[in-house]
Amino acid sequence: MESLIELCDLIAEKPEQFADKLVWICGRCPSAEALLTGSPRVSRSQLNAVLAVARFLSKCPNYDDQRPKSLLLAFYRAIPSSFTPSFWPQSFGNDAIASFFNDYFAYMCRAAESASDFATDIAGFTGEIVISATGNVSGDLGISRVFLNALALNFPPILSSDANRLVSCLLERLEIMVPNSPRELISSEAASSQSSPLSLNHFPYHSNERASPGNEVSNASGSSGSVADDASSSKGIVTNGGSAGWKSNVDILNVSTGLNDGGGGKGILISFEQESLENLEKQEIAFKLIRHILDKATVDSKLLEQVRLVTKEQLQSMLAFLKIRKRDWSEQGHLLKARVSTKLSVYQAVAKLQIKILASVDLDGKSSKRFLHGTLALLIEAAEACLFSVWRKLRICEELFGSLLGGISQAAVARGGQLLRVLLIRFKPLVLTTCIQADTWGSSQGAMFQSVLKATCEIIEYGWIKERPPVDTFIMGLATSFRERKDYEEELQQSHDAKDKQAASAGQLNMIRLLADLNVSVNKPEVVDLILPLFIESLEEGDASAPGLLRLQLLDAVSRLASLGFEKSYREAVVLLIRSYLSKLSAVGSAESKTVAPEATIERVETLPAGFLVIAGGLTDTKLRSDFRHRLLSLCSDVGLAAESKSGRSGADFLGPLLPAVAEICSDFDPTIDVEPSLLKLFRNLWFYIALFGLAPPIQKGQVTTKSVSTSLNSVGSMGVIAVQAVGGPYMWNAQWASAVQRISQGTPPLVVSSVKWLEDELELNALHNPGSRRGSGNEKAAVSQRSALSAALGRRVEVSGMGTISGVKATYLLAVAFLEIIRFSSNGGMLNGSPNSTASRSAFSCVFEYLKSPNLMPAVSQCLTAIVHRAFETAILWLDERASETGHDAESRESALSIHACFLIKNLSQRDEHIRDISVTLLNQLRDKFPQILWNSSCLDSLLFSIHNDLPSAAVHDPAWVATVRSLYQKIVREWIVISLSYAPCTSQGLLQSGNLGLRALWLILHFAVTIWYFLLGVVQSFESFLIASDILTKYEALDISKVRYLAMVIDSEEAQELSKVLELLQWVADIGVKSVCLYDPEGVLKKNKEPIMQRFSSANLSEEAAVNGRLVTRRNLTLEFVSFEDGKEAVAKAANYLFVKHYANGTKEKSDFTEPQMAEALGAIGSGGADPDLLLIYGPTRCHLGFPAWRLRYTEIVHMGPLKSMSYGSLVKAIFKYTMVHQNYGS
């Protein structure tokens, strides 16, 4: 079947070309004569063919040939014959039949939606087929039920004239059981009540009497009327400024139905128990089908009224059904659960049918308004019954609740929103009832909570446009309800059950969560401005000012509102959260800290840090992210300063929880850009306290372990021990904090505060300690411990005895620098945050060398900074070694990091400071010896060769002696690089080097060196010539006959294609020259993925005809772009092979023994992958090959290798095109 589906999809793409294959599939279908005469029987292959034809028509509904449609219509007409097992293949069970009907009707309905004539043909037979299925007596009832279930999922078109007959038939033949209403049961005081099949005799179709919606409303809301009456006298919740009944409608129903008095309620239970599961399934199918019929056609108003009465009676019976206690049923266990689930499925179908009726009735006039009032009341009562039912945790009950709320939200838009005010008044108690359910509180409030949230958002979004004042009042009513705890207490005076008291608290908490979710979903600043002031007021002056669950929930809600990014609310919320966090510091070390409430600890350790993290992750505006980054770093600085002088580990306890939020807000910060001094000092302070409190992960070699320690603020520990342990481990804090520190390191700029004097003077560094602190500059013992930790961090490259001139605070600062720079490399190999299009190096060596550029460093400080550079390099080597066995993307990341670091060290050789140059040479040599693959890396070679010219300023401006020294250094490195690279040369050159023949070795070295020098000089000449062409000095290149280049292809190495700015510049040159059509190719499809940024460089877009097919060809002004990758070629070959197979072998007759090139070209053209043959192919990359460009498009193409993309030039492009235009093409026969 799978191969047939693939063939069908291929035919649907090119139906005219594969018409013969479609005929072949149609020939496998059962004929109309065989289906419509006698007792037909079909095979599996015939059923598969029918599905294939149906799938084809769903994709090509307007196909000209009528045979596929006639075959499907013949099978459709024969469906009544399929209700007997003899119709189906042997061993074709009901599950297989269900799968077939589901797929068949899905395809048929999809085809009918797009082809009106086909829909009309289907509609002519649907009525009889459905009637045949519902009246099936002689056939297999299981097959009929499977068929009807498939119809309920995908209902085909019907004739309007059949709609009334179908609805009447479904009501009569499927025996919809309608129990008598609770009021009738009570009035008759019957011991039991028998349910009878619902036929047309219950509602005379031709009777002149008609129960109008106006007269029906009193019955439709039998119990809702009492709810409305009680609304004025109930005690409890304030609704929209007035009093509304908090007593549940279900409680009123409990009184009206007598479920607890042993009277009529017992009869209701018996009537429910007497219904068979089979009959309930029939009812569910009937209600679903009636809903589909109402959706497809218009039904007589009298019949629609009868259906409405049926749904009303069913919903009223649902109120009684959901109130029955579990122990009252005679069945228990799985049998009871199955019965209840089936019955609730029936009610769900009824609810959806009621919603459809709501959309179908004439909504003009007073009677319809009363009908809408009654329907709204009934739906709300039914929803409340679901909330209080013992079965509310069943999935089907949750789905039923969601369907009822869907009807309620639809009532909001009925009659142009005229019922919006009434709806909001009635809907608020339902929302409060949902929130007060104690078992819905927690991390996940459940499906019912989400359904209420969804309905509330829909109603608010509609009312916001239609009539805003009642919506504002509704939102304010919800927002103020969580503060009215006295209302809950009055409600609970009659009960001393602790569980009830917990439920009241859960209602408040859930209401706060609902309001927060509501704001996130609606996402309107006006709604936030309504709710946030109430939250803040409660937190500052109300019940939530004291520690407790209410305060925790409010703080979480405030942070979520702030994360929406509305400036006014954001600033108010952030100020509150920061002030709340700082207030926790006042109790540190005091007697009150020993008796602090558990909720206060949770607020400090979990809620507030989580709130900061939510804000950091939610903000998208660049301005607000910058503001929050500054505020959060200021908070860290204040927290560190306030906690620094406290005893024990309080500093880490307060600063640590903030680190994940700092990591998130710094995740998009580019550390290579120029940073304001104020922000840079905040970064410095953060890392100062990270080092001081031991929050950074250990940086010594060895496995990092964590040690569980107490989070008590009063736990006493030696800070000297903490400093040393922070370097060597084990890690003493939360592992998430260590991960956050690693992420922060990738976005932290180098801590060089001033270009003249980076190391702050003693007074400013001492300001990071509190006056009288035990770790200030006056404490020599603390200074020694910091020097010891610094020496350990530097791998003992600098002994403690050599740090005598370094004060304690400077030692801590240097320790912070060591942590930062070493962690950069240990976390992700030393790759910094930054945009892929950024020209700055992403190597973390660009940061670590910044410290060495400061003049007049003390010898001890210079030794420490040099040691930090070497420790960072060792860490980078270790990171690369650990990933030597990686493959795939991880291996590419490793090689990319290696190349980027090597390129930076090569460029760093041109630094003026001799000390920096010496270190760069040493590290580059070590990197080259450890990873010899960089010797042949194109980026490294280019960087090495071109840095001689690019990175050296003019000698007239700078010191000539320095220029000469640097040039000599580069030449030395190049010579060493060439000699060493030859020892790693691949293939035959390696064999020559190992042959032992000294003469051959010397000859090879000389030749290779000569060739290298030749290519180097040739590159210089070509660069100079390119400069002359671009400057219009060589005038002969101005006479370009660009008309000869009808189609230009450019192959770009995928690694170099990452430099999108270079690609855009190259395309701009091509457009300026006047080329009309360009094909862009790279093996990995990098350019294809970046198609949108490339197209945005040019103005208005117009997709060509081919672009609509394969999405590759795009026309921009006068330039047409085609994007191709290696995968396109693979896919094209596979499709072409499939095409040739279908054309020559699918019929079972072997026409040819092999395929020729013209046939393959024909196949490629037929599937739309042939493409135009480029006149000229330009290759930008390190290798001289076309990198997998489709070979069938290179028959007469001129191929030119242009070198690496980074060394491209306008002159070389013009020269290549000019040379092509000057050549006369000779084509063979």
C-alpha cells in the first residue's frame, strides 16, 4: 500500500504526464457493474486501489478525466452492500474496516470541498446510505457502527431535501433514551422511571402546536431559575460590584431533584443503570451525525425545535447524572467506569449539538433572546455539575467541560454580543467555582482550569472589541475576588473541616494563577494595568505583605506580568521584586533569622529568583533587556556588598539564586562590543563576589564533584577554606548555580575597566567590602588566604611568596579574572556569544589577552596575568582533547573552535607589545604541534598568509622597526609552517617523505616550497590586477558583453557560506555587472536556509512559476536567484529513477535493458529538476572541484576556481566574466 500511495502522490504532481499510470490504478479498482449487481466481494488490492484513487482526487479534485470520479461514486453507492462480512476480504476484521472507512471518507470529503460538482454527486447518495446504515437489520451491526463512526469523523455532503428525513430517521431508529426530567419524577413520586425510545411520536412533526423558545425558557432552566432568584440573596462573592450567589447551582439541584431523600433520585439512578452500553453508543453516534447534518444543510424549524428539546432534556438529565454518588451505583470498578465514560461521551456529543443549534436558530426577536438566556443558563449549570462531580478527573468529563465552555463562549458572540453583560455576570461564579476546587491547585491546575482560562480569554478578546466596559468590570471583579478572604471565611463558618479551609486558600491561589495566565494569553497592556496595581497593593499593604502561600503566588504572578514587556508595568514589577529581595538581607545574622517562616525562605530561595528568571527569559525588547541586565547586575552587586560582612555562607546563599537569571539575561550579550564603564564595573563586581563566595565551579584539573551543604544562613565556615575549596572542589553549592556561572562567562566582557589603568586603585576595590569586614584590606590573614587560592588557580605558576606586593582585594580581583577566563574555555571551548555575521573574533583569547595590553603593570600582577593566559590555554587544550572522538555536529564544533583560536593567535602576532607576541608564538606552536590538522586548515592558512599584509599598518604611520620585526616574525612562522606541514602531507607526498631517499626529500621540499612561493606571488599579482580593474584603470574590462552570460552559477563552500555578508556583497557585484540569472549552490544548503535574508537585500519579491513548485527560484527586480544544495541532487536522482521505473517497468513488461543519457535528462526534466545549464560556474572555496553541483547541468559549462570567499574581489569577478565572454564556444555534434 505504501508504494501505491507514493505512486499516487507522484501522479498527483504531474497528472497529465502520468495519465496512463492513473488508468492502470483505476483498472485495479472494482468495476461499477460488479459492485452494483448481486452480492459483490472485493479484494485487498481493490480496496487499496480505491483508497489510492480517492487520495489522488483529494489532491487533484478538478481532474478532467471522469473515470476516477465514476469509480469512487460507484463504490460509494455500493456501501450498503458492505454491511455484510461477505463483502470484505477474508480475515478483514472490524479494525481494518474502520481504518479503511476513516481514510476513504477523509479523502472523499477533502475532494468534495474543492470540487462542487463532485460534492453534488456524493450528496445524491449520502441520504440513502445513512438510512441504510441506521436501518441495517440483516447485516453485521458491528460493520454498520464502524461505518457510522467514520461518518461522524468525516461527514460527506448531503442534499438539503434529505436533511429532514435523516434527522427524523436518526431520532427514531437509533433509540435515543431520554429520561423523564427530575421535576416530573419528583411530582409523580415514582419509585422508578423507565426510559423509552425517542421517536417522532414524542414530538409530533405535523402538529400545529409548537413549543416556542419563549415558552420553553422556563423549562429549559428549571433549576437555573432558582439560581437567578438566589443571586440576590446569596452570601459571599461580590460580582461586578453587586451581590451574586456563591452557592452552586448543583447544590440547588440537589434540593430540587431529591437525590438525597431516597425518593425520586432512586428512580433516576435506576433509569440510568437500565441503559445498555450499546444503546448509549448509538445515541452518541446519532447526536454526532445530527450535528454534522445541521452543519451541511438547513433543517425545518419544527424539526430543529424537536432536536433542541431533545438536547435540553439530555443536558437536564446530565445534571442529575453527575450528582449521583459513586457508592449509589450497583456496578463498581471497571464496569462502572466504562458506563460513566460512555454516558459522558453521549453528553459531550449533546453539548456540541446544542452549540450547533445555538448557531443555527434564527437570532432575531424576543423569543430567541429568551432562548439564548435559557441555553446559557443550562450550559453554565452543566459546567458547574462537571466541576462538582465525583467523575471530574476522568478525561471524558474534562473534555465535556471544555465543550460546555465552548458553547458558553459562543453565546458571548451571539446576537452581536448583546448577551455579553449577562454572560459575564453568570460566568464569573463559574470561574470562581473552578478556582476554589482544592485538588486543582499545584504546578498543574488540570484540564478544567485550562478550559476555563481558554473560554475566559475568548470572551475577553471578543468583548474587548465589542463592548469594553463590562469586560473591564468583569476583570476587576475577578482581580478583587482573591483579596476578599472574609467572604471565604463566612462561607466556612458552618464547617470546621481543615480541608474546607485549605480549599478556600486554594481558591485564592488559583484565582491569582488564572489572572496571570489570562494576562499572558490576552497580552494587552490595558489588562495588565488593571490587575498589577491590585497585586502590588496586596503585596505591600494587604494580607500578602506577610510571608505565606498567598504572597508566593502573587510574586510569581507579578513576575509573569513583568515578563510581557510593557514598559510601565515592567518597571513597577521589577522595582517591587528587587526591593523584596533586598529586604531579606536585613534579617541575616539576627535573632529573628532563627524563627523565620518557611514561606519566607521559599520566597528568597525559589520564588523571587524564579521570577527574575521568568522576566529575563520573557523580555524581547532590546531596550528593556538592557535595562533589566543593568538592574539585575546592580542587585547582585548590592547583595554581595550587603552579605559580604555577614557571618557564614550568607553571601553565596543570597547571590547564588540570582545567577540563573543573570545567565539568561546575558545569553544574548556580545562581550566583544564596546561596553559602558558603569556596566563593565557591575560585571567586575559580580565576578568579584563569585570568587569571594566560592560560587564558581572548580577550575583545577580533575572531575568536578558537588558536595551537599546546608542552606542555612547561619552555618559558619572559614572563608579561607571556602576560597581554596572553590578552586579545587568539591563544589559546595547548587549545581544549577555552577552551570549559570559557565553561561555568564560566555557573555561577560573582559574585566578591563580602563584602557589606561585597568586595575582599580585600592579605594575602589576596598569599596567592594563593607567597613570593618574581616576580609577587607586590613586583614592580612584574609589576604593570605586569597593569595593562596589565586596561586592554586594559576596552577602554582606563581607562588604565594611572589605575591607579597598584591593586596587581598587585588588578589580576589585577580582570582575573579582567573575564574572568568578559565571557565570560558572549560564550558564551551572558549567560544563567545555573538552574531554569526559579526566581524569580531569569537575566540575567548581575544578577552584574555586584553589584560596584558595595559601599560605599567606591577611585575607580580603581570606574572599572574600571564599565568592566567597559560591556564586558559591549557583548559582549551583539555577541552579539545576530551572531544577528540566526537563525530557529527560535535566534531564540527570542535574543529571550528580549534580553527578560530588558531586564527586569532596568528593575527595576534602583529601586536606591538613584544611580550604579547612572544606568548602568541608560544601558544600557536603548541597548538600546531598538538593538533597538526590546522596546518592544512584553509582558514588558518589564509589567515597566516594574508595577515602579513592585512594586519600591518603603513610604515609611514607606525614604527618602521616594529613593522620590520613583525614582518620578519610572520615570514619565520610561514617557513616553519610549510616545513612542518610537509611532514604531514597526505597521499604520495607522504610516501616520498618517508622513502628514506634524502635527494628526493630535498627535491620535494624545494619543489613544494617553490610552488607555494609561486602561488603566493601569483596571488599578489592577481590582487594587484584586481585592484586595477576595480579602479577602472584597465579600460579593456569595461567592454563586457554580459548577454553571453545568460545563466551564472556560483558554488560556495558551506563553511564559507556562513559569512552571509560576503555572499550578499558578491550578489550585489553580480547584479551591478548586469547578470540576470544566478544559481547559488553549497553542499549543506546553508544558502538555501538563509534564503529570506538574502532576498531581503533586494526589493519587491515576485515568485516565478517554478518557485511555486519547488520553492527554489526567486525573482528580485532584474535578478533571478536559484538556491540548490546537495540534497536537491539526491532527491532529483531518486525521483527520476522512480519516473523511469514507472514508465518502463510498472506494467510488468520490461521494455529496455538499460537507460541512456537522453532518457535520464528527460526524466529529470519531467520531474522539474532539470534546470538550466549554467554558462559559467564560479567556485569559491579552498578546493578545485564543483562540490557536488548537479553534474547533468554541467555539459557545456565553463568552470573557474575563484579561491576562498573571504579573498574575493570585484576585479577578479569582472576578469573571470570578461575572459568567458571573449572565448568562442565550439559545440560538438
